[in-house]
Amino acid sequence: MTRTSLSALASEFDDFLFASIGEGRNDVPLSVLSALARLDIDPWQEAAELAQVPRETATQRLASLIAALPDGPSARLDPGRIAARLTALLPGQPSSKISLRGASPDVGDVTKFRAGICMFAVYITITLAAQWILASRQTSAEVDDTHTVASSEALPPLPPSNSGQ
């Protein structure tokens, strides 16, 4: 890793890497950076990897690393609780729900969705009403034609009138 990329990562993960895990040997404060270094893990690389996985996965991984610390705070504190607090400091930390289901909709998206549903319902209502009106007009026109044809066939032709008689 070059010095430039290291400094670029350093600022992004500062809150996480310099956060206190607790007290280590001789009651000296132990940061995430120093804990990862004690475990012979590149702190910036580990921080970058933890930032890319779901929060629950990152918390479990970090808890196992904290528990593996020799003479670390794991003897006195809960590594899971510490890891949960620390993973919240990672930048752009995805949660498993978001990574599995996509981003949750905001109020504007929900409003747009509801408006779309309402517009669709109005469109369907107008379409059905137009079809009903056309069908009723067509039926009444067929009834009128049938009535005209039926009445002319039902009556016998009238004899010519004799006006001379």
C-alpha cells in the first residue's frame, strides 16, 4: 500500500480506528488501531473490509478479534457489546437488512408510489366506465333496430284504402 492511499484511508476510518476498546495491559487505553496491530492485522485494510460487509457480520468479526486479544479488555468486558459500539463508527456501514432488501423507501418514495396507485385506479375506473357506456349504447341501438324490424314483420300489410267507395 502506498503512502498516499494510506493517508486517504486514514481519514476515512479515523473515528473507528482511534476509538477506545477499553483498557489493555497496565490500564493503558487500547484503541482499535493498536488492538489490530497487536494481532498482526493491517488496521486500515481490516477497517475497509469491515466497512464493506453487513453490520452484523462486521460486529461478529470484530468481537472475535477483540476476544482474541492477549491481556485485552475481553477478560473484563463483553466483546460483542464493544464491537457493536465500534462498528457503528465505520463509514458507510451497511446493515444486513439493507444489503438483502435494498434501501428502504423514504416518505417521498412512498408518496409517489401511492400517487401512482391512485392514478392507476382512476385510469381503470375511467376505462371501465367508458366500456360500460359504449356497451349500453350499443345494446340500446340493437334493441331499437330489433324493435323496428319486429314491429314491421308482426303486422300484416294494410290493404290499399278505397276512397271511392
